[in-house]
Amino acid sequence: MNTMELDQAYVAHTYKRFPLEIVSGSGSLVKDAAGKEYIDMGSGIAVTSFGIADEAWVGAVEEQLHRVQHMSNLYYTAPCARLAEALCRRTGMSRVFFSNSGAEANECAVKIARKWAAENKSPDCSVIVTLRNSFHGRTLTTLAATGQDHFHQLFQPLTPGFAHIAPGDLDALESLCEGDKVAAVLIECVQGEGGVVPLDPAFAQKLEAFCRSRNLLLMVDEVQTGNGRTGKLYAYMHYGLHPDVVSTAKGLAGGLPMGATLMSDRVKDVLSYGDHGSTFGGNPVCAAGALSVLDRLTEDFLQQVSEKAALLRSLLEGAPGIQSVTGLGLMLGLKTDRPAPEVIAGCMERGVLCLSAKDKVRLLPALNIPEELLRRAAEVIRSVCKP
């Protein structure tokens, strides 16, 4: 049996895979089993920050593999501690809890908010408000946090204690706060799975002011938007926000599973001994990979990300068959005349791999994708979209 047949026989049928087996790659180019080359405009859904088999990343990971690949969190390891320090220094946050995924990072944020509210407001204050069209993960709790009803239908009963408001609707939030049951608000600055829709800056500012006036925690989900994806280290920095909790994952470790929940000084001591834990959280190999990524996300490099993003937008906006381009940085959504699945299939035939988000074509290239490949990919996308 070949790879596709083995997968169909033995892997749970939870993914609608393309009929394509990727076997190797370098940077933003990958090859299939037949040797055909593709420009990767998805980077594993915003995960391979510096592309495939990046030399510096591979070197950092390999070096750590020869030291120690895993220790339990009963002991100290240098990569974990150094990564926590780097994240705090770069963000102004005070503590970090490491996990393995974005959903786990958001679960940790929920636990922080509820314990903080129980200790600082009242034991009955446990509701966390999120935005309609949001996506926060696939565990029962993070599905409950997700503001899209169709994700809820098959898995009732979900974890209680979540409410959803439309982006921009502070009146609805005001109403929810009347019973003094709201502990926190959790937002994405760009709703990635919701169609690559940026939050309105004016609403974001008003929301933070509201949270401060009502003694609510402001939490930002940076699972997809974080780690340089938008041209800032984290997307909330574009908005001038000062969150109490930040969750992140995906691009943090450049291809290895790692989530992180960053805590401000206000909540840094909420979790104490025995309150939370993770067997693999802070794994030294994953942390070494993450340090390699984070060390290279300098201000100069992030400026280059913004410049590439501006170039990509300029090549696509107004092109025949492309109705609109939304997003921030190298996280873009294209509303096309042709159905998104047709565009994605056409691009794949021509050697460009794209993603989808709702009814849009989604682009999440590696942050260091060469300009020449960006131009080539954009030309293919334009040609496929053209009526």
C-alpha cells in the first residue's frame, strides 16, 4: 500500500486531504512524491515560520537532540527558561506557561481567568466573552469559546460559561456584565479561521477601556497571528493593546508542537503549585526550535515581513477575479469570483499551494519567503482567478 492508501486505511478520517503527498522541501519550495515542485503559500497553516528544513532551525533542534530530548517538568532545562525570558522581555509580560498547542494555550487562559475572577471578584464570576466568528480550538472548552455555531452542533454538551458578542457590539457586552458574572474577554485581532478578518482598531481600543472600567481581564488569542505573522511580534501590538493574557502557538517553534500562555504582572501569580501542568510543555527540543525562531524575529526582519506583505497585497488587490483582499501582514484572505476550492485546486495544478478560510483563499507564506517566489506565486494566483 502506498502512503495515501495507508492513510485512508489507518488514519482517522477527520481531514479532507488533497491528493498530494509532500516528501521533501527547502525554504518555501516543497516537492511531491513524483518530484513536482510547489511554492508553499500555507507554511503548514502559519507554522513553518522560516520555511522547510531551515538550516538555523535544524541546527538548533539537532544540537538539543544530542543533549537531552525530554525531561519532565520536575526538573529545570535551559531552553525552557531561556525561551520564557525571551518572550517576557519582548512583550513586557511577566510569566509563561508552556503547552503543546494553541487549544491548550487557550485552555490555560480560561483557567487563569476563572481562578483570577474567583479570587478577585466572586466565586460566581466565571463567564468568558468571545466574539462571533472567532475560533479558539477544538477541545470541548475551546469549541465552547469559539463564536461559530456550526462548530458546536456535534459535541453537546460543551463546557458552560461562555458568551459571544458581535465584533463592535459593546452594548451587548454591557448587558452581559449586568449580573457581574463576566470574568474576561478573549479576542483575536485577526479572525483567521473566520475568514481572515481584522478587528476594527477603534473597537479594540474601546474594548480595552471597557475591560479596565469593569475590572475584566483582556485576553488575546495570538495562536495564528503571533510570532511575526502580521509584521509585529504579536498582532495586538498593531492595536496598542495591553492584554492581561496572551495565548500563542503555531509559528512559535517553527514546526514543532508548542503552545504558550503569557501572563501579565496582574495575573502572573494566579496559577500556583498543582493548579496546572503539562507532560510535554516546555520540551527542550521544542523550546530550542522556538528560540531559533524568536531570536531572528528582529525589528529589521519584521519590517521586511511588512514590506513583503505590502508587495503581495499590491500584486493581488484589484486583479481581475479578486473581489477583495483582507488580513494583516503575511496573513491574507482573498474573496474571489470563482469558488475558493476551485481557485486552490487550480493553483495547485500550477505549482502553488494555498489554503482556505470560510469562502476565501487564505495565504500564509513563510515569513522569509523570497520576493521572487512571492511574485511567482502571485502571478499564478492572478492567472487562476482571472475570468
